[in-house]
Amino acid sequence: MNKTLLITLFLFIGQFLSAANYYCSTEAGGLQAHIAGKSGTITDLSLSGTIDARDFTFINDSLSHLTSLDLTSCTITAFESREVYIGNQTRYEANSIPSNTFFGFQELTTVRLPRNTEKIGEGAFAGAPKLTTIEWGSSLREIGDFAFSDCTSLNTPLPQTLERIGEYSFKQCNAYTEIDLSSSTLASIGKRAFLNCEALTSISLPTSLQSLGDRCFSGCTALSHISLPQNLREMGEGCFSYCTALTKADIKDCPWDILPPYTFDHCSSLTSVQIPETITKIGEGAFYYCTSLLDCTLSESVQAIEDYAFAGCNKIVALSFLPEGLEKIGRWPFYGMLQLYSAKIPSTVTYIGEHAFDSCMRLAFVFAYPEIPPLLGEEVFLNVNQAYCTLGVPDDSFSLYKEAEQWKEFDIQNLSDKEEIESDFLKAHFEEKTLIVQSEKAMQRIALYTIDGRMAYQTQIETTEVAIDTQAYPEKIFIISVQMQSGEYCHLKLGRTN
């Protein structure tokens, strides 16, 4: 290789090495002139001085291969022009990262924002899969819609200066395991902001939070617990839908009138929840297919349960939490409760929608307290063996239920009936306040309910005799439900004398 070629090669390599890490001080609109022909080789860029939308446009057009950007010593100035620059705007605010500036930057890993940055525009860093670290500065108030959507490696803690987080802003940011905004002044989080953040296990929200958008945390499949602040005024649909690891939700202090539709849709690990006392309506599909749900606490302010509200909650055994004051039960709300043995219908209910108890195939006891049989939609009890299901009704309403469509298909008895009933092989009697259950065949599961449908006792054990202490219950009428080892079921109604 001749000397001239070697010199040329070394000069080229030297230029490349020096350009890979580039620093300059610039004035607004002057970045392109500073970098000139070096932009193709710059991977790490540090700037000081002032910059505006013209400089961000140049970065977007010519420096999409950046791996690191340091703007700590910069100030973003306002800019207005008749020409359209980045983000299809003509006016750009000071201290704001323009929309789409770093959209799709495939190699970007680290960004240090100007210290006085107040806003990050829509889609500013969306689709930057290697971005792991952001230094936010000390003044950031707002993160725009889609700002970090699909930044799958980002795991920098969010700043406590935030006041607003936009829609889809952190969608599928799968590196986040914890979000702590407890000390912030955050007021709102937009719809689907943390959609499908599948590694997120913990969220701490501030008392200043007032609104959550639709499906805000939907699909956060590692989230195990959520506590919502008492100042939260608005929450959209499906905020925690498909949070399949969620076991506990503390929402009892939220001042809502309606539990939004599909709030806990497919939260398959949720076992119990206490609803705010101010709630008057359980929204459509609020607990749709919460397949681990065992119990729910509803206050007497609840007047309506909407369509599909508890559909697919197939571990609920006793539907005893429906409160007095409830007037309307919608369509399909209890569909597919495969373990449901007893259900209480409060005296205030006037209407039950179509297919309400469809496929509750183990339903054995319904306690209907309305004096006038509630109006029923079509096929309310489809796939329920009504002839073998006891319907307890008020004594003075016996004939009304006997004549009412769909109701008359039940084995109707008076609620005051205190007779002991014995099967061929199962016997039960009280000794003082202890219930003795004896069987000629092996029993596998034993459950005891009060007359209003509350579970008083449950056990799963192979036995032919069991003693149950009932002294904690003032009620004197009980239902015993027994599953035999063979799989067949037997249900007895009996009364205690003292």
C-alpha cells in the first residue's frame, strides 16, 4: 500500500473516530451548520446553548442512528414559522420536545433532556426499542400521547414533577417493574397509558390523582395489587381488565356513582373486593370472568347490576351479597356460575333480565324475598334444573309465584317452613346449637348456608359424619348442601329450635 493511500485512510478513520462522539455549542436553528458533513458518523451527541424546532427537525432527518443524546446544558426556545417543521406544526413552545422528534430511533439508548424541559410531545420517543435511560430534568409536567409507546427497554423511574400522562404514553413498556408516583402532583393518566406493560408488578398513585382513562392499566399481567386514591373522581372502562395476577383491589374510598364497565374484566386471580358505599350501579361486565372471585361486598346504595356483571365467576358458591335496595338485575349477569348453590333475591328487586342465571347448573336454593314476583326476561333460568331447585318465597306470596311464568317451574316452598327433611341416606339434626350431619355414604364436600344465602361453614373432607357449631349465627333456619364422594348432591333444609 503506497504512502498516499495510507495517509488518506488514516485521515478518514481519524475523522470517523472524532465524529462518533461530538460536542458543540449552538444557537437556535444553527445545529445543521455546525455538524455539516459529519452527521452520518455521529452516534453520541452533546449540545449546549439554545435549540428550537429547526434543530429537532435536523436531528430527526439526519441523526436517526444516534445512540446517546445529551441536551442537559441546552435551553429549548419557542419557534413560529409559516413553514411546517417536525410534527406538522408551525408553532412550537419553549421548553418542549416537539412531537415525533425521535420516533423510531432504533439505536437510541440514553437521553438527557434539558433541565428545564416542561413537556414531551406526542410520539416523541415512540418505537425506540433500545431506549433504557431518560434524565428528565427538574421541571417536567406533561408527557404527551404515545410519547414512549413501545419503548420496550425503558425502565427509568418517572419524575415526581408530573401533572399529566397522555394516552398510550407507555404502552408495552415491558421493562418497567414498578411505577411510583406517590409524591407527585399528577392529576390525570390518559387511556391505555400503561397498556400491556407485562412486567409491571407495582403501582403507587398520588392523592392528587383525579382521573384514569379507559383501559389505563389493562393487560398488566404481573400487577398483583392496586390501591386507588380517595380523590379519584373519574375512571374509564376496563382500567384493570386482563390484569390476570391482580389479587387485591382497594377502591372502597373512591367517591363514584358507577363502577365502570369491565373494570376487572378477566382478572382471573381476584378473590374479593369491597365496593365504595356511594356506588349505585355495577357497570356492564365489571367482574366478567373473574374466575377466582369468591365474594363481593356491595352496599345498600346499589340499585342496578348491569349486563354480564359477574358472568363467568364460576367459584362463587353463594350469591348472598346482593343488597336490599337493589331494583334491577340486567342480562346474563350470573351466567356460568358453575359452583353456585344458593342465591338470594332481595325484596326490592322488580326485574331480572334475560339469561340472568343461565348455566348455573348446580343451583339448588333460591331465596326470593319480593312479595310480588319480579318480572323476568327470556330464559332467565336456562340450564337450571328448576324442578329440583327449591324456591323459598314469602308465605303470603306463595300463590303468586305458583302462577308466575318461569317462577312456577321451581319447587316452591314458604320461607318460614322449618321442617327437617331427611333423605334416604343423609340425616341431619341439631344438638343444642351444634348441627350433626350423618351419612351412610362417604361425603366429600359439606357447605352450610343461612336462610338468606350466606355461607356459614364449608369443608372438603372424606367423612360420614361432621359436627358444625352454629352458635355464631342468630338465624334458626339453615340449608345444608352435601356433595357425596360419588359426585351426587343432596340438599337439606332444617330448623334450629333455640
